[in-house]
Amino acid sequence: MILRIIRKFSSAHRLPDYDGDCSRLHGHTWKAVFEIEGPIQQNGMVYDFKLLKPLLDKALPDHKFLNDIYPNPTAENLCTAIFENVSKLLAEKDLKLKTLEIWENEDCASVIRQP
């Protein structure tokens, strides 16, 4: 079974290796779309959404300056880092992160999918 959970977070960044407007400080309200795989448990759930949402939120850099965390905080690099972090957290719960989409605006996203 796949669970899909959407979370939002706000953060600022600048792209140091970019020749254009995004090299200057700016912010986004990002959208993270998680697809999480796991078996349906005896209680009828894969995992309680009420417990899963705060676990995912902990892994998101809400209200942070991303350059303090990542040297080149592109959407692609942010997606990769969050995917790796959340995958470790979910593995402890016997769940697998199958897909992560990081949307920097309503038109543009980076996506990682695992087979």
C-alpha cells in the first residue's frame, strides 16, 4: 500500500552557482509530496497519519536559510537530502519512501522515485 502525504514548509536560499535572479536571496513556500510504502497492519492502517505527519515535518527545513545547511540548495539537492534523511527515519518504522516531490512553486518540482 502507498500512503501519499503532502506537507509545506517555508525557507529562503540563494543559488551561489547560478547566473541570474536566483543568485540573490529569495524565499519559497515549498511543497513536499511523500509517497510511503508499507504493509497494511492488523489495525487496518499502514501507519497512523497523525504520527507520520510530525515525523515528516521534523525532516523539513522550515523557516531556515537553506545555505546554512546545504552548500548549493537547488531544488534537486534539497530533494536528494530530504529523501535520504526521511528514508532513514521511515526505515526505523519498517516503511519505505518510494517517491519524494519537492515543489519550489506551483509549476516546478524535483522528483526522486525508488523502484
